[in-house]
Amino acid sequence: MAKSSSGKRTRRRIVFFVILGIVLALLIAFGTSLAQLSRLRAEYRELQKQDEAADLEISLLEEELEYSKTDNFIRRMARELLGWVEPGDTKIVDDSQE
């Protein structure tokens, strides 16, 4: 009988350690998954911020594009880039910087 109860005890220990190993492996896998989920959520929030910034930039560029089609823009560019003077205006030249 001593062998029988000793064998049962050994068998129970083996089962206990196998179950303990499985539980530990599951806890490690769960912890790793939670850490990855946290990283992905942070990355998602960062991408949302970048998306909002890109949407704002697109809106500003669309407004600038629409403005570039107006006569006021063309006149302003002609004045700034080409030195164009409208009738009745007096052109002033600053020679002090040359």
C-alpha cells in the first residue's frame, strides 16, 4: 500500500505542476496581449491626431487654392513678384538695399 499512496501523491504533484505551468503560460500570454493592446491604442490615438492635422492642412490648402483663382490674388502676385503698378498708383523704388 505504501507504493500505491506514494504513486498517487507523485501523480498528483505532476498534475499540479502541469496545471500550474499551463496557468502561468496563459497569464504570460494574457499579459503580453494586454501590453500589445495598450501600445496599439496609443498608436491609434497618435494616428487620429495626425489625421486631424492632415484634414486641417487639406482645408487650408483648398482655401488657398480657391483664393489663387481670384482676381485679387492675381493682382497681389503681379504687384509682389513683377512690380506691377495699377493706373493712378505711384511706384516707389527703394535703392538703399542694393
